[in-house]
Amino acid sequence: MAPAYPQSTLELNLPKPKWMEQASTPQTPSEWFTLKFPDAASRYGCPFLEMRQTTCDGFKKITPVSVNIDFMASILSGDPRLGHSVVYYETEMQFYYYEPHQNIYKPVSPEKLQVYYRAMVLRCLQELNRDVDKVSLFVQYRDDKTSRAVVNRAKSILACSPDFFSVTSPYQRIKGPELQERLMRVLCETMLEKSDDSFVTVTKAYGYFCRLARQKQLTTIKQSVFRATMQDLVRDTYGMGLRRDVPDSAGKQQEAWKGIRLVETEPT
């Protein structure tokens, strides 16, 4: 029975339990987003504060009146069930998204994340029925002010730890400065081996490192930087220091690690 006068109620709507009728069909923007991103809803709450209005003739209208910025910021990371991931690396003030085909993180601009947010709101209003006030969704919650607020909040919501891209981290980004040290670790741990009658000069090891870096399309580093890092890696791995009294074929002393040899294999 329709009310004798218009009624308005504020609601925090979440999807109905699975055993209830029409549980899988979202009726409001909050239900739509929660079904798409259940983990975000469980952590940050309802996507919208919504007003349900019922007129005297029985018609209903659902209007979102306030957006949950924390929820919207969290969905910029995508659906973790599909392997999506976006992080904010505070050290460089840069967003990165995960490219699953290459198993690597790549930079993404705040503007692209704003486009993604606006696209999700547009998809929401396209899939909901006519009971929803689509004007407010399209105009108010897709404007530049709201999209910028969502991305700015994501800098804290999606912030990763400072060691997320460290040398020992399982996560890798494209052309990160830590990639050179990772390659040096591969060189030290898999391409060197102990050999009492052998030695490896800094110049030879550096030349081999530069060749590997070019194969992986990495920028090279100065030999002095390479020497300083490799000194620590060889000492930690093989327990030997860098010597400066190893003679070459002409009897000239040179910097080298004595007691190891270079194994000519390609890195994995």
C-alpha cells in the first residue's frame, strides 16, 4: 500500500544474503559496487549513503547523497581475485600497477586512475534500473573534484611499504634502480663458483655484468658503483675480500677476487 504522503529514508545498503530472493541483482549503487568489490566493502564499509524516496503513488527513487571516498580509493587496486594490484610507492610519490603477463609492476599516472574510477561509476549507472537517480551518479560523482579526491585518498589507502621494491622483495618493477643490484646478486650467486687456482678481475666481472644488463634492457652503472656493491656480495656469499695484488699475464697488479671463477652461463 502506497504511503499517504512522500517518505524519505537514509540507508546504507549492502547486498542481500544469498538465500534471499533477487540476492544477485543489485538495486542500488552501493549494492552494485559491493558485489563487484566485496573485500573493499568488508574493510571500508558501504560505498554510498543513499536516500530512498517513496511517493504517494508508490514510485520509488534511490539517490546517492554521499560517497565513501575510502571505499572508492581502495577499488582503484582492482579485483584481487583476478590478480589485479595497484600500489602507491611513497618514496617516489608514484602509483604502480601490476602487469600479470610480464609479472612486473609498471608506473601509472593519477589521471589514468581517475579515468578508471569514472568508468566504474558510469558502468554502475548503466547497469542499474530506473529507480536510481542516475543524474547525480553521472554528474556529481564523476566530476574532477570527486575523482581527484578518490585518487588522493588512494595514496594512503594503497600505500606500500618502503621495501616493497627492495632487492630481496619478490615484487619487481620496470626499470627500477634496484634491478641492477638484483642482477649483480644473480651474477654473484649463480655465475661465480669457488676455484682455488682461479681469479676474477673487477674489469672482467663488470664487463660480463654490462652484457647481461644490455640483454635485459637495463641501464648500466659506473664500474666504481659495481665494485662497491660486488665487494659486499662476494664477501657475504664466498667469504673473501677484494684483492689488489693479483698479477695479470704481464705481471701487472690488478683488482680481483682470488679463489673464484666466472661460469659462463645465462641468467634465468
